Amino acid sequence: MASQEVLREEPSRGSFINDPKVRGIFFQAVVVILLVAGVWWIVHNVIENLQRLHIASGFSFLKNRAGFDIPVRPIAYTSDSTYGDAIIVGLINTIIVALAGIVTATIIGFVVGIGRLSRNWLIRKICTVYVEVFRNIPPLLVIFFWYSGVLAVLPAPRDSFNLPFGSFLNQRGFYFPRAIWGEGSWLIFVALLVGIAMAWFVARTARQRQMATGQQFPVLWTSLALIVGLPLLAYALAGFPLSFDFPKQSTFNLTGGFQIGPEFLSLYLALSFYTAAFIAEIVRAGILGVSKGQTEAAGALGLRPGSILRLVVVPQAMRIVIPPLTSQYLNLTKNSSLAIAIGYPDLTAIAGTVLNQTGQAVEGVLIMMVVYLIISLVTSAVMNVVNARMALVER
Amino acid sequence: MQEHDTSWVRTEMALAQQPPAGVRGPLAWVRKNLVGSVGDVILTVLAIALVVMIVPPIINWAFINAQWVGPDRTVCATAGQGGIQPDGWSGACWAFVNAKFGQLMLGRYPIEERWRPILVAILFVALLVPLLIPRVPRKGLNAILLFLVLPIIAFVLLVGGMFGLPHVETQLWGGLLVTLSLSFVGIAVSLPMGIVLALGRRSKMPIVKTLCVIFIEFVRGIPLITVLFFASVMLPLFLPAGVSFDKYLRALIGVSLFAAAYMAEVIRGGLQAIPKGQYEGADSLGLGYWQKMTLIVLPQALKLVIPGIVNTFIGMFKDTSLVIIISMFDLLGVVKQNFADANWATPQTARSGLIFAAFVFWLFCFGMSRYSMYTERRLDTGHKR
């Protein structure tokens, strides 16, 4: 021991200029000084500019009367509402279109992604063409295409296309019957909730029983019967309280029913179709990422092709799929800000209007950025939870 | 012994027999790929129905019924709409694209000065093509010419105001010129910036690392439109009174910052994939930080993430279309602007213009992705696991 200590001499460090630690501290000090100086200069300029333009900074303008109308409003809003209300309407519109887009894009994406791996040559080629077309054109162009190229040249309300279930399609959008919930219809919702809860319970018990005894139970059909049957039963018991307000054609317009404007339709369709192409590629990569040995081993255990897919391939593929899928969901949400180009009143469009009316550029842009950041963080958090549940439990 | 030996050794291999008739030829191919099972047959029938439903009308619309030349909207409108086509006619109005072609390419760039962007485009192609073909020598010189000399020449030629060339406001630029110049400069700026940010994020200096993480995560969390808003309404406030800069430049800053954040994440992936031994090997050779990075780590890391880098480029190329929102007119912007032209207002105009723009965008993006696949194969040195 002692001899080793004698050997361990302090190495010569040379000049302290060559010490990486000293250099690091010096370099960081320079960065901090530059950053502080830059921020100070910017803040100074901003204050000076705002004074020159006579704009009061701060968020008090949110309580002022907005004075503009919003055509699509999921909550009560008039032009007498405040700027703050307007921004909330925009936020809700963003969330609606993003959620609808995410659901549709996921469905199309999974279908096309699996189709690209089909043994059927024709299906494979069709799916490839779909992916290669939509991946390589800007989403804004797809939005314009639906808006100006397809929906704007539909017939006027007088000559609307009649679609099944009493719905109509024309230049002003898509009209469908609106459900009117009569008295006692709360029973239906309660029945639906009870059905879902019971289905969940049945699934759990069935799995426990299968683990214990190996006996299987037809979970799928029982759950379907519970989830669909119970509300139907409640509907009958409550005396058929549901009626529909059908859109009716008059000379120049359609009255009644529920209308979805062309702005929403084109944004929703474009975002779904565009993002689906990326999701398809992710799904394909995920399925290809499950090694062939897994399928073969499952086959050797005697599982049927359907069970192999459901029990062996898909759970492993999901593990590969979920992280990039999350970023596609985030992309879709961020791309929904393209709504401003066709006049769908989403968060960006309304914040832009507010910004133009009030001149509160800094606050307006800050609101937009912070809200999108929060949406991104929440989506990532939710998907991280899903991912954690799906992830391989390592030894 | 010898004469009694009846053993026989084949001196040449027997010729391989053809596979049985059932597994070769077009019929077997059809059996395997189209009608393998009952489900397959149903799928094939559905797919054929889909193709028959979609493809002939498209061909009809885009080629057979299309109008290629014409002076104004009459060639693309039916009699009921005040045109010359029979009622019920539906076809592409390529005449519109044809008539507006100059605008779609160069925007409102003055007609007598249009030789300047065209010359830049020729120079660009002349320098780009040899750089893309691996066999052509002098890559270093070529790259310097393309990425250092050409931008200067292009700036002088496009902006003018010196050497006797009249000044052309960037307000007048438009069409493909804006799309391509924005994305070229954006690519040239965002790649080095992304490398610096990625190195910063993996740096051991806590302040530098934190700043890089904040920048990257912040920019990746917000849509490009808000960045463009930021660049167009907030940047002017950041500067001293009286100093203002061009809208084009502002868009350029916005797009480059945005792409740099995504680029940084792609490159970080590459840096992480390089085994630790490479870093340590470089250290043990006595290389400094920058020598280690530029000579050992980055060449390997960048090669690994070529697909990601090209994907970011493609994304950025597509994203340049968003500048329409801060009222600049790229290819898509010019197309959209021309919908308002009463001379050409027909139901077919919007569709035709948009499909033309989509085709141009598609051509560039598809080309880029295919070239990246080719490069990936070429540079593959067999280290793939």
C-alpha cells in the first residue's frame, strides 16, 4: 500500500489555460455574459418601442370587449365577450380538431400501414402510393385542396347531395340530424357507463379464471352485449326519449340539423390524411421490427395466426410504435394551427386576430407559444404513461 | 484392384431443373400475390374496384379532358358558366398553369430582370448535379463553390443594387424562387446550427447544456406558425427604433431556427449511437474537443443519421409553404393568390393550380428521399447491426 502511495505523484498540470475545467468555466461565463447582455438589450428595445407605439404591456387587455364574432363556437360566445373568452373558444376549437384528427389518422394509418405489409400485391401497391403521395406534399396544400379544390366547388344548398340518414353535403358544409335528448335520457348514459364497467369487470374475471383454470370465456361478445344492449334496454324502458331534428331543404338554405362547416371539414380531412401517411410508416416499421423468430416460436407453441398477431406480434410492435406515434400526434396538433390559412377559428387564428386588434404582439405570441407548449407537454405525458404500461418489463 | 473398381464419380454437376410449373410464371405469381386465399380474393376484388373507380376518372380529368392552352377562363368553363366547353364537362385547366407559369416560378420579379433568377437556377443546377453524382471528382471544391461562392453570387444577382444591376425588392419575389431560396438557405443554416446545438446538449458544461435543452424543447413544442408570427411581429420590437429588416429575412430566421431545433435532435441521436470507445479512443490519441468531434465522432454520427437529416430537410421544404401566413408568396402562395384572378375563375382552376403545385412539391421531396436512400446504401460500410 505504502509503495503505491509513493508512486502516485501529483501529475503536472501545465498552464491553467490548458485545464479543461478552467476553460469550461471561462467559456460558460462568456456565454452567460453574452446572454444577459443580449436579453437586456432586447428588453430595453422592447420597452422603448412599446412606449413609442403607446402600447401598454401586460395581460389586462384580455378583459376588454373583443368586438369580433367567431363563426364556430363550442361554448357561448358573442362579440360582447372578452378577448380572454375568444382565446378560450380558439383553444377548444384547436382541441376538437386535433382530437378528431388524431382518431381518424390513427385508424387510416394503421389500416394503410398493415396494408403495406399485405401479401396481396395490389393492396400493397395502393398503400405504398398513398403513403408516397401524402408524405411528400405540404399539409397546407392538402388543406387548400380540400377547401378550394373539393368543398368549394360542391353544389349550392339548393342542389345538395343527399346522403344516407337524412344528411346533406353542399358548399356550406356537412349537415346531419341533430339528436334531441328527451326526458329520461340520462338513463341511457347511466346504462352505457354501467355496461362499460361491467364489461371491464367481466374481462378481468375471465382473465383471472383463464390464468387459474385455463378455461376461456367469450369476453368480446359478452362485452359487446353489455355495452350495446344495456343502453338499448334503458332506451326502451325510458319510453324512447330520443328524437332527431332533421335538416330540411328550403329554397336557398338548409334549416335545422347540425352543420359542420367546410373549414372544419377540410382541416380535419387534410390533417387526418396527411398524418395517416406518417403513422402508416411507423406502424409498418413497428411490425417489421418484431423479429421473425417471435412469430415462428408462437407458431411452434401451437397458436393460431390470429392469436399470434394479437398476443405476440402486436404487443411487441406497439412498443416500437408508441414513441414515434406520440410525436406524430404532437405534429398533428401543431399542424392544426394551419387553420388560420382557411379561416377556421383555432387558437392561432384567434390569437392572431386579437394581436392585430390590440397591438399586443408580445403577449399574443407568448399566449400562443405557452398554450401549445402546454398541449405538447400534456400529450407527451399521457403518451409516456401509455408507453410505460406497454414497455417491456425488463428483468 | 484397379480394374475391379466399379465406383463412379460424377465429374460435372447435374443441371438444375426448373421449378415445377405451379410455382413459376405469371399465373403462379397471380396465385401467390393476388388470390392466395378467400380473404385475398375479396381484397383483390375490392382493390380492383377501387382502382377502377379512381384511376380512369383521374386520367380522364388530368389528360383527356384537360385544356392545355388558352387565353382566359372560357376554355376551362362550361357553356353554363360562360365558357366554350359543353355542359357537364370536367377537366384540368392546365391552361391556367400555363398562363401563370412565369408567376408561379418567380412571382412578381420584374420581367426584364428575370434572366437573373434563371441564371442563378442554372448555376445552382450546374453545381448541384456534379456534387450529387459520387463519381465526379473534386467534391471539396464543388461544395465550396455551392455553399460559399454561389450564395454570394446569388445574393448579388437576385437582390441587385450593385454592379449596375437594378435593385429588386424581396417583396417582388415569389413562387418557386421563394420556396427554393428559403429552403436552400434554411438547410445551409440549420445543419451547422443543429450540429452546434446537439453538441451543446451533450456538453459537460451545465449552463451551455441547459440553454440548448431549453431552446430545442421550446421550439419543438410550438408550431412553425407561431415561430413565424414571432419572427414577423416580435422581432421588429426587439430591435432599436428605426432599424427594421426585410420580411423575407425574418421568415428565413424563423424557418432556420425551427429547422435547427429538429436537426439538433436528429444529430443527437447519431452522437448517442457512436460507441463510447470512439470518444475514448480519440481522447487517448490526444485530440482536443473540436478535433475529436470533427475528425472522429461527427463523420460517423452524421453518416448514421442521413435519413433523419434528409427527412428534416424535406419537412422544412414543405414548411416553407407556411410563409403564406405572414403574407409572403411562395409557390403555393402564388397559386392561391391567382384563384382571385377573375380572368381565370372557374370551378376547375383551384384544383388544377393546387395539383400542379402539389406535383412540384412532390417531385422535390420524393427526389430528396430517394437520393437519401441511395446515399445511405452507398455509405453503408457494413457496421449496421
